[in-house]
Amino acid sequence: VQLQASGGGLVQAWGSLRLSCAASGFTLDNYAVGWFRQAPGKEREGVSCISSSAGASTYYQDSVKGRFTISRDNAKNTVYLQMSSLKPDDTAVYFCAATRWWGTVLAEVGRGRRGEYDYWGQGTQVTVSS
């Protein structure tokens, strides 16, 4: 039972990357999923989140609105984070996490209120060069 995050890499400013958060051993569409990032010397911050398929809601941190898109593919048991118009400030290790409670991940992404999650993926490094 695990989440696996992938898709990071080195990209120039204004470039794009797509991160994947793939679940194995459980059905990801029963869970709300959040993407988080942590830059060196900074605390973890919520980037975006998507509710379970039953709710079909999404939310974005202000700094990524209009540039990032979160989505899910239930057939592949995967949640994606499409990142466009990347900036050097987006450089960080990105993590995904899953919880049964939409309110938990929404509170962290929207208000910075740290929550507890059922599953965490390992981080994937995103580096944006200027």
C-alpha cells in the first residue's frame, strides 16, 4: 500500500512539468489528495488539492492559480499536477498525500493548517532555472 510521486526534474523558467501521484494497494478516488512542496529552509506548504471523486472539487494556493492544474484519472489510480509557466520560486521538493477528509487537506492548502494524512508519497524534486 503506497503512494508514489514522480515527474519532477529540471526545467527553465516558463516551462512545464507534470507530476504524478500513483496509488497502489488502495483506491485513490476514495480519498482527497493534496500536493505539497518544501523548499530548502522553508516549511511545507500546500499547493493544490482535489476532493474524492464523489465531490469533484479542487483548490489552489494563490501563488499557483492559473498556472497549475490538478486532476485525477481513476482508471490509472493516479492524481496529476500539471505545472505551467514555472518560476524559480516554484523550486522545491513536491509531495503528494491522501486523506479521507476533504476538510483536512483544504484547511492546509487554503489556510496553512497542517493536517494528518493516511498516505504520503515520497518527494520529487522540481528545479526551475532562471
